[in-house]
Amino acid sequence: MLHKTRGIALNYIRYRETSIIVKIYTEEFGIQSYVVNGVRTAKSKTNRIALFQPMTLLDLVVYHKSKEHTIHRLAEVKCSLPFKSLPFDFIKSSISLFITELLVKTLREEEANTPLFEFLNEAIIYLEESSEGFENFHLQFLAKYSFYLGFGIDTVREMEQQLAENHYPYTLDPLMQEALQRFILLPFDYPNYLDRQRRQQLLNTLIFYYKTHLEGLGEIKSLEVLREIMK
């Protein structure tokens, strides 16, 4: 049965000689995998594989079978917002890879979650369209995304209490506390300043906080690259 839905490309793997299996977070069906045939051949007239680069926003028509089927097929696919900066800006692309890896590790629901999809869609558009002031975007994203995973907090004090209970060895100074409170409550475009040292420490704090709630999160391979870029 055919369905229209929006989607966010996360990653893909090679499948057979000319195909791929792409993981997409969809508005209607949550996280899903789709086989795409004939995109890895020299005879392909279009560079369709570019549609499935991380965080690409898509309009889809999909063949969606029952939940027993783990891989579905795409009938139509087009990019809803061609990227002009995100893949080409070194900082943006590093942030994008980090967020994509985090989403792959944490998105599990195979059902609609409209608030979460809208949040991710809004976040990606903001990162793509920002010309400055996005150096804290990954911190804002972590602070806000935790709500959709079920362990968000309303105040920094709540987080600090949980960190202390899990024996986190560092404390946030007043500037970091203020910045984190803004990340939690205010929109992405609200200006926030942090120096590099505080930015790194707050990133470490948020990753620790995530790991206390997501036992299977494991190593985030893109994290070290992000840390280096943000030095």
C-alpha cells in the first residue's frame, strides 16, 4: 500500500551490487529501512544516492508493509530542502555527523511521533540556514532532544542532582548553568555565548547525562572529531 510521508535520511549501507538500504526517520512510521535499487551504477542518469546523505530532508511515497517486514521500498523520493551550506561547512558537517550518529543510536520507535519529527525537522533547517551563531547548536540539541527520549529536565538544578547521584566529578559554574538553562528553554536562534573550554565541559556533561539514562548508548565515534573541531 502506498503512503506519503516526510522523512529524514540518517545513513545507508551497500546492498548487493548496485543498491543500498537506507535508514530514514519518517513522520508517519518512525524509524524505517528502505531498499533503493540501481543507485550505485555508472549507468544511473541521476545522482540519486546524494538524496540519502545524512540529515537530508525528504518527501517520500513509500510501499509500507506490515510490521513483520523490516525492509520496505520507496516509490518516489525527492529532496524538500536542497542543502547549500550544511555538507560544505566544516563545523556544520561535523555537528551533523555527530547528531546523525546520536539519532541512529537512539531512535527506536516504528510509529508516528509528530512532535519529535517536527523538532528534528526544525533543528535541521535552523542549522542549514544559519550563517553565524551555531557553534553551540550541538549543545542546544542535546539539551532539547532529551525531552523526546523521556529524560528531559526543566531546570539545571534537576540535572545537577542527577549528575551528583551518578558521581559525576565536575560541577557547572554559573556561566555554564545559565547557558544550559537557556539551551533547555529557549529556541535555537536565541544567542548564547560560551568560551571553548566551557563549551567542551558542557558537552562532556551532557554526554555523561545521556549515558546515565541510555545504558546501551556506547561509544559515539564522531564525538572526538567534534571535540577537535570545537577546540
